[in-house]
Amino acid sequence: MADKNIKLSELTIKQWESNKYPTLDVNMGYNFSRLNAEIGVLKFNQNTGLSYGLTGRWNIFNGYNNKREIQVAKLSLESEKLAKEQTSLALNTDLYTYYTNYLTSEELSKIEDKNIGIAQQNLDITTQKMRIGTINALELRQAQLNLIDAEFRKITAEFDAKMSKLELKRLAGELLK
């Protein structure tokens, strides 16, 4: 879309620059008329014929309006080029951000897998200690909460990874396929 806007601005500049040159208009037509009368000297009157013409125009001075419009069109072209560059930079930034988020979330998911294993071992040890009677129920509950928290962090990391992957696909235009 930015490329089309740039092309449109270039055509606008050409359009305003074309006002510097003379124009030539060609006209052509065919006329036919017939008039019938009941009384009078002529019973009918008929005119037929081809009409044509050539008109040339050249605007010598229009109060510098043409020059001003060319300058405005050139500024518009520069603005469109800057808008295209800004869009490109924003897209690259988004791609980098979402790709980095994706990689980070994948790493966090792997780390949380290890944390879940450790929290599970901790819960098993705490459960054994509870059976022996060396700890109280509050410490067992804390070990259970640690396991639940680790599982929740893993789910959150996987969700963030999926969302980042989805955003990357959206930016690449693969969602519409």
C-alpha cells in the first residue's frame, strides 16, 4: 500500500508538471436537423454536416499556483517515502520483539519443566516426612503450592510462546492461508 501511495504521489507530480506545457484539443461532431412546415415558402429545411475544430491553449501565468502545487506534491511524495520507511521499521521491530519473546518463552518452558520435576521431588520428600511426622501440614501444603506454581508458570510460558508464534505468523501473512 505504501508503494502504491508513492506511485500515486509521483503521478501527481507529473500531472502538475504537465500544466507547464501547451494543450491541444480536437473537437469533432456531426449535425442533422430537419424542419417541416405546412405553409410558407419552404416546405422543409434540412441541415446536415460535419463540424470539427482544433483548439490550442497555453497557460502563461497563473499566479505561481502550478509551482506551489508541484512543491506540495513533492512534499507529499517525501512524506509517503517516510511513511513507508516507518512502516518497514515498525514491522522489523515487531518481528524482532515477537521472535525474541518466542525464544524466551520456549526457554522458560524448558526451565519450568525442570522446576516441576524438582517441585515434584520436593513434594514426594515432604510427603514422606509428613508420614514420619517430622514436619507439619503447613510445610506439606507449601510444597503442594510450589508444585502448582511451577505448573502454572510452565502453562503461562507455553501460552506466551504460542501467542508469540501466532503473532509471527500474522506478521508474515500466514494466517490468511
